[in-house]
Amino acid sequence: MNKYEIVQKIEEFAPLETQESWDASGWLVDKDGENVNKIMFALTITDSVLYSAIESGCDMIISHHPLFFVPFNYKNINIYCAHTNLDRADGGTTDTLISELGFKKTEDDDFVRIVELEHPMSVKKFREQLLRISPNLRLVNNYSVDIIRRIAFCAGAGSEFISSTDADAFVTGDLKFHTAVESKKVIFDIGHFESEIFAPKILHKITGVGENGVI
């Protein structure tokens, strides 16, 4: 497999120029040679992911989260990341989270996606749906709201968008204390990991890698 052709597919889906200025998406380690035999797809690159990739015979890792510092022992394997550009892409992390929950987005607002429900839903019922992917979610409902219709989603850490988004409820990860205390919206913190858990599958699908891809 030509690694540059594989990466080209990712960048056509999620162009690098759409990543945030502080992000480090793209090639982190680009070793000599164009061809790779086996790829590990991961949410985050850790020591255990690296060792698992090597033990599985992989010579490339494609992950969602980048490394802002690449340890020396990570430099013996090709590493490519698609982070905020994948979050922002149509069909990316937040869109996939929405579809996996059985909903359909009705609006795009940069990183935030809006779902306008055809029929209002109780907070309790919506919470039960979220529990399917996040058993330990945190619910903030300062105003004891019972029914919601307009729901905002932002995979990853989306606390900064809560106050500026027009919605009854907001689903994200990494909820900050003061944001929670001051919120008039119903907030569901499903966890950073859980909100982006489908990213490796998205990347695997984009690249079209078959049996030689390990998720």
C-alpha cells in the first residue's frame, strides 16, 4: 500500500488547512519509503498502542489525536494524525456520533452540529440513548428542564461553545466546572474518549484499507 495515496484520501475528506492553528495534524513521523504493509488505526497514540502496532506487524499508525511531542522511540514507525480537521469535516467525528445515536443533523455551526428533533424528547429518554455509548456520563440540568427539542453536539472538548450555541441541550466531553454551574442549557458530558470513540473507524473507512488495517 502506498502511504501517500492513503493519506491523500484522508486529506481529501478532511483537508489539513481546516485544522485549528494550534493543532498538529498531518505527518508526525514520515519514514523512508512509500509503501506500508499494515496499518494500526487509533484514537490516541500511547505506549500500549505503539507496542501493539509493532507486535501486530504494523509499519504505520493513523490516529485521531496528534502528538505535540514525538518521543524518540516512536520515530521508528510511520505516524499520521487527523484531529480538528476530522472534527470539522462533513461526516467526521461529531457527525458520526450523531448518526450512531440514531439522529440526523439539521445544521452545521463550525465544530458544533445541531439536531432539531421532529418530536420533542424528554431529558430522561435522551439520557438513556446516550448511556449506550457513555455509561458514566454526567448530566447538568440546573433549571430542571423536562423536554428538549434542539440539541447541539460537539465531539471532544466543546465547553467553549456551550454558551454561544442556540440549543436546549448540549452534548460534549470535558465539561468545565464553571461552565456547568452557570449553564441554562441541559448539558451531557459523555466524556472526551466516548465522544470520539468512532474516529478510528471513520479513518479506516476513509482510507479503504482492508484486511491490512487493524482498528
